[in-house]
Amino acid sequence: MKFYSAFSLLSLAVSALANHVIIADESNFDDIVLNSDKTSFVKFYADWCSH
């Protein structure tokens, strides 16, 4: 139950921050994600994937 509560809170926090989405590609991924002092939540997406 604790895991479910923590997961729910995390999901709410992520969705609340959804308006701060930055699209990273191969030209800016290192600067945005790897070389940044900010925490990043990365979602990898492919158009051909049905998930």
C-alpha cells in the first residue's frame, strides 16, 4: 500500500509538471539530461510502438 501511495504521488507530481516538457533529441540530449545540474525525467517514445 505504501508503494501505491508513493507511486500515486509521484504520478501526480509528474503530471503537474507536464507543462515544463522539453523535447530532447540527439543534438541537445547531453546538455539537457547528462550535463545538467537539474533532475530529469526521461520518457523514450517511438511512433511505431503501440505501448
